[in-house]
Amino acid sequence: MMIVGNGFDLQVLHHYKQLPTTSYKDFFDFCQIRDISVDNLILQKMGDLQSRGDANWSDLELSIETLTKEHPQAELATICSAAIEVRDAFSHFLNRVVTSDLMTHLSGHAQRGELANKTYSQLLYDIRDAENLKKIPFAGKQTYYEIFNFYVVNFNYTPLLDNYLFLDFEQFDPEPHEHVDRNFEFDYDPHKLITTPGWEPKSSSYIATELVHPHGYMDIPRSMLFGFDDNSPSKPSQELKPLVKPYVAQLNFRYGELFNDTSLFIIFGCSIGATDQWWWKNIAKQVVLGKSSLLIYWWNPDENKKATADDVFEKFRDVSEISDPDHVNKLKEKTIVISYSDSDERTLLNL
């Protein structure tokens, strides 16, 4: 299960030197220029936080959560109306950013570079030491006829990731061989780190892929979710329901059963914040049980100030609310952190 956040979209837009980007900061500027409802409570909150120098002022969903805590229950309907206005404006904004020309360029680039196939078949390439590779549950299987099932959770509203990961016929032939039906070759050990005698690092197998947008899609504005996670074990109030993402997206019903069947979780391009805590808690729970491992990619804007693996792990541990020392150790034993900057070589979701 690969969970991909806005870091991927920003990477694509930066690669093509396109402005504005899909960031909430650029969206806020767009709203100011277009004079989109100066009375909107959410945009007002963002502006107030910006004027105070708050480091997280552009986190739109954090502003929504803060407003629900600051305002009485009777005013939640007004916040919901503001969220709907922001949602519709954001859909309009994204359609201006993610143009047909951009999609065409990305499509051709992905096809020529076989980028989807590389991400799927070489996803372990970025792991460069044997001890981390051994944390992957299936890294030492050496079996054939496996079905590699990639379930991609796209947190973004745009189709950029869908475009990138589409397995066109240039990259993928469903039946490439004359006498066998296997169609996928997965590399268990791209850097030949495991030296066990007789070890064959590649597996002739099958591939299945599925990509979902749990937060909605830009071309269907009313599908786009803006809100936050709610830790309360009880149902949210009727007034709060439209803003509680796990409730509106029916996360337990639609995705809850998938975690138990997942061997490897990958997090890429995500801030790993409380807004999507439902996902992080479910992943952590599964890893602690010892059935799965976790691979976290963490981008550093300054290559001279990279976050350490411990820094990133602690951020994930904290937001997933794992505190029992034994559980913390189990989580750490199965977590791999790849802290990288733009100049570093990378295979997964790279351009």
C-alpha cells in the first residue's frame, strides 16, 4: 500500500518549472488576487495566522480544525459553508494549475522513461543496506508465480499520480511470453546486498494495480474533502460531520480491511500530520503486530540539513500515538526511513 501526498504533485510542477503549484500557500494567494470571499472564515483564519508569523499558517485543514474548536457548536454550519466555498474555489484553482499541456508532457515523459514500471519493479532500489532490506517481509522469499498487488492511495485531488503510474503498453504487456502467462519481474535485491548461496534476486510473477482518491477528485468538486481527523470514539455531531474526513470518506468501511493484508506500507510526499491520523494509526498498528513493514520517504528542501531517520520516525510515532516502549521498539524494528533531497538518486516516483 503506497500512500502519496502533495509532495508528489509539487515535485512534478517543480520539474516542469510551473507556477503556481498545488500548495495551499499558492491557493491562498490565488484567492487574494481573485478576491474570493474576503468574508470566508477559513481564508480569514489563514490570513490572521500569516500576519502573526505562524509557521503553519498555510495549512488550510489545520485552520478548519482550529475554527471548529474556537467557535461554538451553533456556528459550525457557517464553517461548513466556508469549507464548501473553499472547496469549489480550490477545484477551479487546480484546473488552472494542472493543464492539459502538463498532463501531455508528463504522460510522454513517464512512457519514455518507463517510470511506472521502474517504480513498481524496482521499489526496493532505494534501500542500500542489507539490514534495512531484511526488514521487508517479502525481500527474501525467492518465489515465483506471486501476485504483486499494488494499492495506491492518492491523497491528492489531481490526476498527476494516476498519469505517472499508468501502465501503458510500452511499459507493460499483459502476456509478454509465448508459453507462460507471467507478466511482471520484481527485483527483490537491486543492489545485490544479500549473498546467500543460490539466491536469485528476481521473481517472474504477476502484477495487479489499483489507485484510489479517498479525498475526492478535482473534476468533481463536491467529492473533494476538506476537514480533519477526529479522535473521538463516538460519532461526530450532525453539525461537525461534513468536516470529519474519516466519517465522510467512510474510511473504516472502504479501506479498513486492507491493512491486515498489506506486507509493505510506503509513505511518500506526506507531511504525516494529524489531519490524516486515521491512516497513520492503522499502519502503525499493523506494523507493531509484526506482519508488515513501513518505508517512509522524507523530502528535505536543504540537502545540507537532512532530517535524520530518528527524527522522521519520531514524527510518525508521535502522530500514530504509539507510546508503549515495547510497541515503539517493534515499530522501529520494521520502519525504514529514506531521507532525501532533490540531488539524491532515487527510483520510487522519481522523474
